[in-house]
Amino acid sequence: MPQDEGSLAKKNVHELCYAVDENGRYTTVPSRGWEVKTLALNESLELIEERIAATKTAVIAGQLSPIAYFMELNRMDIPLLASYVGIHRWFVKRHLHPTRFRKLKEKTLRKYADVFGITVEQLTSGLC
Amino acid sequence: MDIHFEHRQSAHCENGVISNLLNHRGVHISEPMAFGIGSGLFFVYLPFIKVNFAPGFSYRPMPGNIFKKLAKRLGIGVKHQRFSSPEKAKAVLDEKLAQGIPVGLQVGVYHLTYFPDEYRFHFNAHNLVVYGKEAGEYLISDPVMDYTTRLTEDELQRVRFAKGALPPKGHLYYLERLPTSFDLEKAIKKGIRQTCNDMLAPVPIIGVQAMKWVAKNIRKWPASIGIKKTNHYLGQLVRMQEEIGTGGGGFRFIYAAFLQEAGTLLNNPALIQRSEEMTSIGDAWRDFALDISRIYKNRKSGSDVYEKLSDQLLSLAEREKQFFTRLKKDV
């Protein structure tokens, strides 16, 4: 049974795997993970990090609004964010544009800030 | 409100919740048994749906299906409720807990505070059991965790009303009535038969046919979408196959455990023989995952790597095709 010191070890969590014992009977064995899975997971996390970094650059360059950055940070996409804030995705897409973003009302900004778990000031004050 | 609830860890959340809820009522059905009777083994390829920037692969049927089929086949009455109002959802949960009934919940994973950060994705078909409330905190038995945990009212409301694909909408369920007796043999046979039919279905996105389609696409991807994306897609395949919940090898080992248990119970040596074959198929799936991970590790590229992976998946599909054809004749 593979025991890899990956992300599960951090929170002292095991997962259960099924394996055959020496008599050929099935039993369950706790596992700390497997290198193969850790690699696949890391690949996917790297991709998320890359997207966050790319969005951050675009926000600083004035191509996107901070909403885009926090959306990526929360591992969301436009339809998902739209359903969390309760605004149609067509509008959410427009709010990703910096000029549109600057015209947003306090009330709308608060909706976004609540979903991201931050304050309105954090959302509007440039970047993080 | 103190319900004596026995928390037992399981590989997969849905089977674990079923098995634990039934165990609480004195019906002892193991996780593999619940999985087998509920026809949990599956393979589906959804190239037109993008999950986490990769096509959808799944080694299991739609969430909730395993439970639904198991309940039907054993004659267990399960009450399901969904809500549009979070307040009402909370009120019903509190009421059931006050009556001493442990309640199963469908929740979103992303806001679960006790999960490791790496596993917090927007996935909405996780299951857990709430078995009590103490000082404003809910007592949680999450079957994939080693130990029981707690969530505050706000945290639980948040995960119950997570948004996105398959929103839980506060979905809760509990056992209503249990049959006085049930025919386990009939249920097992029905479960096995359906799994065979699913896996051998003449539909390109399901079962063995879907594996073949994926195998064909693996060959094409490097040229059509580039190496980087191909690797990401393959990574998604590995995560679906091996991530928390499958018990390893894309549920193949759980299924082998089920066949062994069923073979012993029904006194059918053919099923025990099939169980051994399933184990070796599971091992082959693990080898497949291992070979995919080598691409990341050695940064090895070149189309022959993908050719080999494609062949490997094709041979797995062929093996499973023969396996399920034989299994179908055994029951």
C-alpha cells in the first residue's frame, strides 16, 4: 500500500483503500496517498497558480478588473461566480472589464465582496 | 440531542453514508456490498462538458444513483428533501435531529473547512451524515475522514447551498422504513447484471466503448491540442481514477471486494474467481496511472509515449469487455 507524505499528511488525514491480504481476502487499509496522485494533483494546482498569476498581471496592466483576480483565486469561472452573486453571467462578464467595474454601485460591489469573503475596500483598492 | 452514531471510515462518500446510516438502524451492509448492489462501477466520457478545464471523465454513475438503486433493490424507504429556502432547510434538519434521526446531506466540497486545501474544488456531490448538535455546532460524520468533525451553523448552511454544477439545494435524506426481510441474493444478481449491461452498453460515451474513445483521443491530442493540454487532460483522468473516494484503481478494487463477498455469501465460486480477475484489472489501471505520472516526472515527451498510453487503455477496455461478458453469464 503506497504511503506518500503528500497533502493528506498535513491534516493528519488518511484515505481508505481496498487491498488483498496474504490469504487473498479483501480488507481495507488506510493510506497517506500515492506519489502518482500527488503528481497529478500538483499538475492541476500548478495550472491554477499559472492562471492566477496571469490574471494578476492582466489586472495590474489594466486589462481586467479585480473581480477577475478574486474569481481565479477562488477557483471559480464566470457561470459559477454568476450563480454565487446572483447576477446574470452576461453582466458578470462585463464587470470583469475595468471601466465597467469602476462604475459599479456599492451594493453590487458588496455582493461580490461577500462571495469572495473580503471587504469592499479590499476589492476596490487595487490588488491584494 | 445526542444520537449514538458509529462513525466508520469508508473509501467513497456515498457508499459510506449509506452503509453507516443502515448500520445505525441495525442493518449491516458493508461498503463494497452497497457499492455492488447499487451498481456503482461505471465509466463515462463527456468530451463536450469541461470540468476544471478538462473533459469530464467519471468512474461512477451520477451522484445519488448508487443509493437510489440500493434502496430500491432492498426495499428500503428513503425520504429525500430539497429546499429553496435555507432557513427551512435548517429547520427541517434540526427537527429530524431532535427526533433522534441521523440525517444524510449532499454538500459542496469547496467550503468544507476540515478538508485539506488541495482538495477544495467546486464539487457539489459530496455526502456526509449529521448526527447531532452541540452548543450551536453540528456533529459531522464524514465517511472519507478518519474521525468525526464539527461545523458551525453558518459553515453548514454554506456547504448545503453551494452553487455550480449539481447544486445540492440543501438536499437531505434519512431512512424512513426498513423492510422486515430482504432478498440479498436477488439484489446482488440484479446489481451485477446492471453493471454488466452498463459497461457493455453500445453507446460511445459509456462503459467499454467510452474507454476506447478516450484511447483513440489520447493518440490525437498531442497534435490537436498540444502537449501541455494533453498532460492536463491525462492528469484529470488520473485524479478521477485515484483520488479520494475510489478506493484505488477507479473503484475496481472495491468491486473486486464486492465480488468476493458476494461469492462467499451466495456460495458461488465463479464470482470469487471473477474477483481475482478484477483485482488484476485494477492493478493494470494502477499501472496505467503510474505511466501517466511518469510523463510529469521525467518531462518525457514524443508521440510514442502517448501511443503507448493509448494502447494500454485499449487493452484495458478489451479486458473489461471480456470480463463483463463472462460475469454476465455467471449470474
